[in-house]
Amino acid sequence: MLRWERDPGDNRNYNRSRYDSGSHYGDPEDSAASFNYAPGRILGFVAQQGKAATNGIFAIVQSCFYSHKRQSVFTVHWKLEDPRAMEGVHIVDVEAIVRPCLMLPVKPMEGLYQEIWTTERWAHEFIDSEYWGTET
């Protein structure tokens, strides 16, 4: 999962929906309000001398769109920006990597993937009264 800077002119909050997808999971709540989050496929790493990045190390990533949909209690539906990797390939500071995430292909040719949540997040979903429409 990658942390992306928001465009100052864009006031949309892609990472909040009726049911929280937890895309910012792994980052502090105060940071989550300032960034967009989307997974990316790491294609490689490069080192560059004299750049203001962490030790000059950057990741080359193929990114997903910010918009996403919660598919089930434990999964989120994401789409690659360009499944052919002609566009949507970025070089980012390794500090932009928030956490690893497991992505299963749904329709790889169309760039559709399901993010499977880590098990440490599962218990919260079973007691989340907002999601289930009940009071605890």
C-alpha cells in the first residue's frame, strides 16, 4: 500500500466511503487525512546519489486508481491505472510504502484485483456495529 500526496486543488477523499475500507491502515490517523492511498505493484528499486529520498532509494511501481470499493468484510476491489503498464508507472520514495498487502487477481487482463485484509483486522469487522447496522 502506497501513500500518495493529494493534489492541493482536489478536495475529494477517495479513501473514505460508507464502510471504511481501511486503505490507510498502517499509517497514523492524522496522516491518513492528508494523503490518498492505493496499492501498487513493485516492479523494482533504483538508487540515486544526491537525491532527498531515504538513502537515495526509490521504488518503481505500477499503481492502482485511488477509487476503490469494499467487496466483502475482508476484501477491497482495486483496479490498476493501466493493466498494460504503458502508463501508471511511477518512481516513488520508499518512504511512501505504508505496508504490504496481498492482492489476488480477479481479472488480470483488465487489471482488477482484490486486496485481502490481514487477519489482525478481521476481529474488528465482526464487532463493528456501524457496518452490521446494530448497536453494541
